[in-house]
Amino acid sequence: MARLYANENFPVEVVERLRALGHDVLTTHEVGRSNQSIEDDAVLRFAIESSRCVITINRKDFMRLHRLVMNHAGIIVCTQNRDYAAFADRIDEAILQSGELAGQLIRVMRGNLV
């Protein structure tokens, strides 16, 4: 399964469900980096150093970073979805469909995969 790094504003309920699905998910809170207004490029840098794919609902900034930094372990940008189980299931499905995450930008939209 995937090694993921959940950005600060990512729902903990989705993180827990992804873990239940077998993914290795680390959160900014768990590494002592929450509530510090860490810049997005620093989040991506930590994910690269940790060989983890970023999962975030901060779509625009991370889509921009994907264009600037191509040697990352993957970036999954999502729309907010309060149906946390469905949200996690869509992320899991996108990961399974993508194969290798490294260098990829994957979009998970509410209601469908894009």
C-alpha cells in the first residue's frame, strides 16, 4: 500500500480510514508540524525526504508545486467531502489505479475520480 503524508488541514477521519485500508499515513500533527503555518513547499520537501505522497485538500497550491517540483513521491489533491468513508475509498481507488505514485499528480474529486 501507499506511504502518504497528510497535510495539516486533511480530515483525520479520512486518515484513519486510509490506515484501515492498509495505507501508511503520517500526519503533520504526528511529526510536530501542525498549527505552525508551515509553507506548502516545506510540506512537499518533508514528503520528498520521507518518500511519502502528499494528500491534501489544498489543491491550487499543490498543483502549482507539482509543476515546479517534478521529483516528488506523488501528490494527491482532493476536494473536500464530508462523507469520510467515501472520500477515503476514492483516494484508495485512485492509488490502486495509478500504480507508481512518484512524480504523479492525482486528482480525487467529490463524487468521481478525475
